[in-house]
Amino acid sequence: MTGAAPRVAVFRPNDERIDDAVDRLSSLGAIPVPDPMLAVEPTGVTPSAAPVVVFTSKTGVELAVDAGFDPDDATLAVIGPATAAAAREAGWTVDVVPEEYTSAGLVAALRDRVGGERVEVARSDHGSDVLLEGLREAGATPTETVLYRLTRPAEAGESAELAASDDLDGLAFTSSLTVEHFLAAAADRGVRDAALAGANAAVVGAIGPPTARTAADHGLDVDAVPDEADFDALAARVVEAAAARREDGRPPG
């Protein structure tokens, strides 16, 4: 199997994001294993108007746009380039994009401009407490609107069985929830321990430090974390490491 294209599992939602991920992995010479671990269930709730509005995902922006929300003259903060692009496509002016694309990064970017202000945080039901707590510590009054719920698709889990059979070379985790759902799907299929072992015999990639911490907390040995929390960067790191292992004659398992 030395030199063969590495098989890399990816867990993005079953929409254009999984399609883009598959295309990216293919362009890098990998064999993609798409196994969506997230399904988006809109709540139908619209964000509230506030002097400062925060969006933590492209999905949140798109749902807010569909609901007719307009930030008007609010200070608009978003968590990263993809979210910023969606906001600008909607015609909104983006004021703040943190250097670090995490909740902690948002707090750092907003700390000096939210004292005494109400801050509307529009996101999923799995948002980190770090953001709300950090805004409170900065003197803001945060309110949270849950725009959508993130659930695990019933059919998810092919990658867990492949990992359990030592048939994966890499896994590209794009959020803490994808880690949790991967292992939950493995447990549902009765292969959790084997899937964990198989994943650790492969290259485990995490899109950023929060995802890496979650993976480590669940017993995964993280091999690759890109400098920038971006899927293209993550894919490149995972494929490079997985291909190197195959070139060394070390297929998974």
C-alpha cells in the first residue's frame, strides 16, 4: 500500500461544505471519505437588534438573512473569513474579524469596544460559554439568540467503521461537535473502542485548538492543527502527514 492515495474522512454538514471539502481533498491527491456528522435544524428565531451584533458562523448569517434580519448601523463582529464573506454578500458592513477565529479571539477583538453595551450573539445551540462570559467580563450585557440546532444525522458513521477496520489514513475534524458525533456514531455501531484505536493509528487533524482539546479529552491523539482555522489549511496538513506515513510504508493500523 506504500505510495497509494491516502483515505481521509471529513465530517462537514451535508451541503456545499461537504462538496467543497471533497473537492479540496481530491485536489490534494487524497481519496475523500465524506461522512457528514452535523445536520442544521433552523429554529426560525430572528436575532434581536443591538448596538453590537456577533455571528459565529456562515450558517447563522444565512439564516438571519433569510429571516429578513438587518444589522443596520450596529457594530458587526464575525468569527472568521467565511462568515465575513457571507455577511458582505448580504450587503452588510463587517466591522470586526478577530485574528484568532475562536470565541476567545472574538472576546479579545471586542473587549475594548463593548463596555456598557448590549451585545447580541446569534449562533447555534452549541456555542461556547467562553464568548458570553468573556463579554460579561468586558462590561457588556450579552444576549443570545439560537438560530439553529446542530444534530447528528441518523446515517452518520461510515467513517467510524472504516477507522475500526484500520481503513482510514486521516480524519479531518472541523469542530468539537464533529469529534463528539464521530465517537457517538461509533458507539451506536458497537465499534467505539476499535474506531478510537483506528483513528489514533491514522493522522488525526483538528481545525483549531478548541477542537484539538476536545479530541484529546476524548482519547484522540491529535497530529495536525493548522496555524489558521481554515478547512483548506487543515486538509493540506492532514493529507501531507497521511501521505508521508504511506511513503514510509506505514499504512493505517
